[in-house]
Amino acid sequence: QVQVVESGGGLVQPGGSLGLSCTASGMIFSSNAMGWYRQAPGKQRELVAAITSGGRTNYADSVKGRFTISRDNAKKTVYLQMNSLKPEDTAVYYCNLRQSWLGREYDYWGQGTQVTVSS
């Protein structure tokens, strides 16, 4: 059984910084992608950033230059460093693990952590 557990989040003022981390456990294959999605009230869940086990990254345009995703494969952990935060970054942030097995992709999600950017 695969589990994904997030930590971090909270309340921060505009222009501030916050870090999130997410650790996966269980049957984790060496080749996978981990990422962060977010969902604001009344909006669809959207990709924030993702990183493959090989280190290839992908960012939403809205966070490029402000957010940095990284991972530690040995610890099965992904990090999201968020700088220059804006009120529009307020959302529930979900960690995602995606891996393939016998030609099918499987997604595993964390429980979500609230990030609120407000003065």
C-alpha cells in the first residue's frame, strides 16, 4: 500500500516564504514523478510543480521564478519552497505520486495542507 503524507503549510504574509514537504512510503518504484497540485475554493485542482525521479521539473507559469521543487530519492521525499507568495497562492496544496505498473499509471494523493497568504 502506498501512502503520501504532506507537512508544512500555514499562514504567511504576502511576499513571505513557506516550505512544504511530502514523503511517500510503501511500494515505490525507482522511476516515478512526484509533484504538488493546489485547489482554491471554487476552482479546479491545478498542477503547481512536478519532478521526476531523474530530476526533470515542470512548473505552472504562475509560479515560475518563485517556487522551487526538489526531491531526495533516498528519502522518497519531495519539497516545495515557495517564495514571494501572493494572496492568489492561497489554496489547499496536495502532494501527488505518479508511477507506472504493467503499462498503467497510478496516482496517489496526500490529504492536503492549507496554505493561506494574507496580511
